[in-house]
Amino acid sequence: MKRGAAGTVRGIAAAVLAALFVAEAGTALHRQTVPVAGVEVPWGVAAALLLLASVQLWLGAWARSIAPTAVAGVVSYAAVGVLSSAGPAKQLVLGDVVGNVWVFGIGAVTMLMLVVVSRLRFGRPAAAVVAEPLSRR
């Protein structure tokens, strides 16, 4: 197996595991609220989507490829879909506003992270970059 192909396979394998973790943790987190002046503010859904974005960015930068970011988004969306399609007594993601923001936010965050990761520069490692003087006197 070529070195690039091995890196892609390793990145995709890590993306599947990370996406399953994000789907489970985000589903548990997305219903969290905090009362502010008598109003329940759903901070958990923002934290869950931020967790997804950070994991996708990390995967893309670590693997130096856009493929793990895409795989993480698809696997997260599918896993949350399974969690939200259980029977009425076993459903973990409800069809209310917070649940819909969590489910459909996965797609939006994935699209955003695909753009961000595609614009990352995967050149030489930072340690190999030679510092140039700021000014010549």
C-alpha cells in the first residue's frame, strides 16, 4: 500500500470512530439549557455543533485531506439519524426546534468545515519552514 493511501485509510478509520463519539456526545449534550432571566437558553446545541466542527477540523488537518472531514460528517449525521428514529419511548432526539437544529446543523457545520479544510495549506511541516528576516538593514 502506498504511503498516501495508508494515510487516507488511517484518516477515514479515525473519522468513523470520532464521528460516532461526536454523535453520542452531541446527542447527550444538545438538550442542555441554562435559565437566564426566567428563559431557558439552549447552550447545549451550540456546544454540540462546536464539538463537531472542532473534531472535523482536527481530522482534516491531521490527515491532511478533506476525506476524513466528509466521512465524519456523514457518519455523524447517520448515527444521529438512527438515534432520532427509534420508537416514541426510546427516541433520543426529539422533533422540536433544538432537535432540528442539532440534526440539520450537522449538515451545515459539515459543509462549512469542508470549505475550511479545503483551504488549509498542506505544505511543508512548520518545523521545516526557514524563518526569513523581517527587514534587511
